[in-house]
Amino acid sequence: MEIKEKLNDVKNKIVDAINETSKKIKSSEEYAEINNKLHNDEFRTIKEQIIDKIEEYDTIIIHRHVRPDGDAIGSALGLRELIKTNWPDKKVYAVGEKLPEYLKFVGMQDEIDDKEYDGALMIVVDTATSDRISLNKMDLAKEVIKIDHHIVTDNYGSINLVRENYGSCSLVITELCDSMKLKISASAARYLYLAVVTDTGRFKYKEVDGTALRLASILLDKGIDTEEIFSNLYSKDKETYRLQAYVFQNIKYSENGVAYMFMTKRIMKRFKVNLEDASNCVNLMDSIKGSLIWIMFIEHDDEIRIRFRSRFVPCVGIASKFYGGGHENAAGGRILNKKEIKKVILEADQVLKEYKANNEDKF
């Protein structure tokens, strides 16, 4: 009996040594390079590491960014369903502050106690920087993974899967599942497809390529009800249409064609619309000839938030000068008072002036 116990002890030590060596090899840059080339996928090793971490932890808590849009909510809820489907014994939660009115039809988030973070894996989706994480509990979780598609400025995760050329975070998640042969349920597909269509402008933004459409087709093949999604997303109250008419009549233009408008609290109260409906009016200015940059200023209680949009000419550089960031042609920022609006417009106007001088064929 004593010999048998010693043999088992030796066996366990050998297995532990092999596992430890395997971990060291897999974490090396040499392994990552060979593995990625072998699969013709530069992100293969990172994706494998994410799967390993999901399998390692019993509790997984998914966060997204503050003031969520469709991609943030759809990615978080979609990832929750994916993990539940493929690892049914895991405890999986998707958390964040309350949903905006127009996204309440999507699904329910979870409410949990801080004690759930003890020994848990935290996955953050669609969030470029840690200061924008909704209900941030990074200090409580054992480990953090970042999955995103924004320009990289903050690698706050121990593992960071970021694909800047993807039009939505949900596409990053869909590709992860497809390449790693994970099962995608109809419920998960609904969440992820909703996220795709909102962040790609229903597939009209320049980030949309063949890969995006192929990944979206994987989700559509799960039998989701697109009519239900579009009806809920794009049906509007009469007040919203009245506000849109007001916006068309009150757009202002800089010397070189920057289109902009200041959405005050008084205007929102007059038309009985919420902040989200008011903010989305930035898209009304997206097809004005000669206006390659358009900006919506939205008045909040303690600051003025800015939505920058553009075509051809990048606007994220402008946003970065006003406490913001985002994508090349869709970004956000903020200022503290109305006097700063002029600074923003002058900055954008100069960028547009220089671009037009060197790209006369684009407008």
C-alpha cells in the first residue's frame, strides 16, 4: 500500500510538472508565433487563452461600457448566453447600470453581490478604456479579460483580444466562437446580430467587409427574427419625428462645411424626448454634401457630451483633444460649458479644410 501511494505521489508530481511546463510553453512568444502561423490566424493563441480561462473559472462576470449602445448590450448578453450554452455548469452573469429605454426590449441583465467576484473571471466587452467600464469591479475579480474593437489605448486585461478593423465587438465574439468551434444558440445569435446591425449602421459603415457579412450570416442562419429586432430598434414616437424635423431646420455649418447642432435640455423637454433619442439625431446629418464631418452637442446636467461622425476624413483625433476617443469615423467626447463649443468647431473646421485641400475628389 505504501509503494502504491508513493507511485501515485510521483505520478501526480510528474503530471503537475508537465502541466506547468505546458503553460510556460503556451505563454511564450515563440509558441504564439508558431501557433498563429499554423492556423493562419494571428489571434489564434489569444483566443485559445480566453477559452482556457473560461474553462478554468467557475464564475464569470461580463461587463460593458457606461451609457451602453446596442453593441455593448448585445455583446454582453450574447457572450453570457454563449458561455452558458457551451459550459452549462458555469455561473455566468452580465451586469451594468440600467439600460436605455430603446434597448429595454433586448433582455435582462443580472444583479449580483460583490461577493460573487471573489475568485471570479471578469470579461469586459466593447470598452476601450478601464475608466469607461460600467459598475467597474476590476479590483474585486481575480482576473480580467478584454474583448473589444476600438483603437487600442488601454490594455487593461491580462488577456486582450482587440480587432480594430471589425465593425462591432459582437463580430469579434462571433468570430471567436466560429473559429474555436463553439455552439451558438438562437438566443445568443439574436443578441449578437442586434449588436452588429446597430454598430455597423445596418452594414453601411466602411468597416463592413466580406468577413463582417460572412460572420453576420452565421448568426442569421440560427433562425433569428430580424423583423422583431428592426421593429423594436427603429420604430419611433411622433415626438421623435418632430424633433428630427427641428434638427433639419436648425443645422449650422462652419466655414469649411462642418455640420453641427447644440441639443439643449430645453429642446429635449420641448419635444419630450430622452437623451438617447436626442443624441441619435447626429445621424440625420450624415449625408449632407460637402459636410464630411458632423457633430452633435448634447447638454447634460454637468457637462456637454459630443458625438463626432465623419466620412473619408478621420474624426477620432478631434475627439481625443476633448476628453474622448472611439473609432476613426465615429467618436465621442465632452466639454464643460457652451463656450467650448466654438473651440470644437474651429478644430474640426481646420481638419476638414486641410482634408478638402488635399482631396478634392472626395466631395
